[in-house]
Amino acid sequence: MKSKFKNLSNDLFSYLKKDEVLTLSFNGEESQFIRLNNAKVRQTGLVDDASIQLKFISNNRTCTGSFTISGNQTVDIQRGKSEIERMRSESTQILEDPYIVLPSDLGSSEHITSANGLPFDNAIDAILPAVQGVDFVGILANGKMYRGNANSLGQEHWFETESFCLDYSLVAKNHQMVKGTFAGADWDQNNYESYLNQSKNKLKLMDLSPVKLDTGKYKTWFEPAAVSDFIHMFSWNGVSEASIQQGCSGFGKMRNENVRLSSKFSISEDFSSGLVPKFNSDGEVSDDRISIIKSGELENTLVSSRTATEYNQVSNYAESGEYLRSPFMEPGSLDQNDILKEIGKGLYLSNIHYLNWSDNPNGRITGLTRYACFWVENSEIVGPINTMRFDDSFYNYFGEKLLEVGKNTEFIPNTSTYGNREIGGTTCPGILADSFALTL
């Protein structure tokens, strides 16, 4: 993959005219996909795929393009040249870019992460025995992923990693479900079976009589998967510097009104896991770690070079969309074995979904409870709750209402395979909040 990208890049750079600059981004994978239903394999296959995204700059004008790599060098060069010709023509017909980001050559890099992953030939035998006897539905995405970036000034970056993600649901007799996502780089059969057993234990609890709750505010434990969904919202009109400057960020109160979250809440952009490249689509390289919120205080936002130019800020080389690429939330001290005791009476939420901002400036997020969500009384699970809508502010459950943070973190992967396998995910613990509002 790397040699193909390098050879193609050099050929396309040689096609440029004077004062034209080109940046190429490479996205590739060698993946195995296995779809399962009722604990049986329904579909399996291998995907060998790659594409190139182009950014062409000429006369202070920026154009973009892309094409799929065929594997035939002659065909791929012709596709690339056709895109350059199209962008060259387009650049004569558009306005100048007032906040143009020009590429540079600040040095090249290579990061290759080796893993003791799940061999393609062994995947089915590793997964199936442990799920016999339950209605198991899921999909395995497994294998290597590649990212590259090069520009016509000489800078080159290459990144490759290997990972697996088994995204599944266990279906109860009443058609309720328990969701799980077992993911990582090194496959450990014992860890897989232990993780699955936790889901099986929840599945038994789904057979208890459902509990109908009234709307109101409840003490609530959020498992890491639910916390990850809240953190994901921070990438949408949240930690983006452009969003704050434009007045549409939920973090505006932290910047402009000195509002703080709980001292127990800290989150950073952390590339040390090696699951995500530090370079962005412009070839700019971030620090290993960028503290976003430390002990409840906003320390940094994500600032792209374009935003830095527009608003006279200092870039920390975020992607142009200024979203979290590898968020890490600091763990706390709450032991997993003490969670039910600490809840006493309240909610145990494994998953949430359909999140949206209901009041962006005040940090209010609405969504639904989903899958294995339970009512707890006398520090024991009574039964699953019916699906309910919530509407509350992260300034509450990550702020003054945050009681405890779990001491164990979990990696919640990005499971999207729309177009290609996405890399990275969120690493976070669960949290216990004194109050969480169910509204419908």
C-alpha cells in the first residue's frame, strides 16, 4: 500500500505546473467482514480497497477531488491527471480563498502499529462457540487500515494499524436486546468470552418484568458506551473553536461565562494509543496529547489552521471539521463491583441513542434510552425500563451533578463502515450522576 501511494504521488506531482501545489490523502484497508444472525454466519467476505483525496491550490484558490484506486498504475495515474485537469479548470472560475491554508514541508513521518490480531482464517472459530445457545446478531470488521498524506513540497506521512471490532446484540425472548462492542488491536480469547458473559448476564435480566417509570429526575449510572455517546456530541458544535467564535457551541458558557464542569471530569485528545494518525488531511501533525478539559476547566479547543487564520488564533492542527479524533476521558475511583450499591435507587443505563442538541448554548442534549437499561432499588436490579426520552444538560451530569467516575476505562470504537472502515474511537469510563432528567 505504501509503495503504491508513494509511486502514484510522485507521478501526479510531476504533472503540476509552476505555482501549483497539490496535497494527496490516502485511505485504504484490507478487511474481513463477517455478518452473523442467530449465532450463525450469514455472510462473509474480504475487502481490499483504497482511495485518494486531492487538494489543489493555484492562484490563491483551493479545489478538491477524489478517485478510487484500481491497482493498475496506468489507470490510476490517468484518473489522477483527469482530476487535476478538472481542478485546474475550476480554479480559474472561482473566487480567491481568503483563509487559504498553504501546505508546507515540516518533515515526514511513519507510524506502523503491529498487533497480535484475529487471523482471518481463525475468526469464525474464535467467535461462534461462545455465542451458541443465544440469539446473537452482529458484524465483525477485522484487519489492517492505512492512511497516508503527501504534498508536492516533499512532505510525506504514512500510518497503518490493525484492529478488530465485533459489534453485536443479544436478542431476548421479548425482542428486547443487549448491545455490546468488543474491539481492540490484540485478540484475547479469554477477554472476549468474559466480555460476552457480561452481556449474557444482562440478557437474563431482560426477562424480568419491565418497569414503567414516570418522567422525572433520577440518580443514574451511565456505562462507558453511554458516556461515549455524550462525548461524541462534543464534536458537533462543541469543542470546535470555529463553533465558539460563531456563537453556536455548547462550550460557549465555559469560554465566555467562566462556567466549569466537575473537577472529576477531564478529557483530552490523545494519540498515544496508535489507533489514529497524528497528521490531518493537510499533513499537519498534532501533539501527542491536547488537554481539552482538565478538572472541569476548559483548557483548549480544537483549532484548525483555517480557523486560526480567520479568527487570529493559534492552530493545534485539528482536522478542518475540528472534531475529536481520539478522545480520552480520565478514569476515577468508583469500582465496578460497587456500582449498584452506589446507585441505591435509580437508573442503570447501558446505552443511549438518537442524540441531538435540544438547547445547544446551554449544553442540553436529548435522546432515548436503549437496550439494557434497568431500574435499581435497594442496590439491586429490579427489571428493564421501557424506552424513554431524556433531555438534560451536560453541565449537570458532567458538572455539579457528577458524583463519581468509574476507575476502569473502555475503548468504544467508531463502528462506521459507510464507504470505508473508520479508525479510532473513544476511551472513557462510566459515570454516576445524582440527577438525570427523563422527560417523555
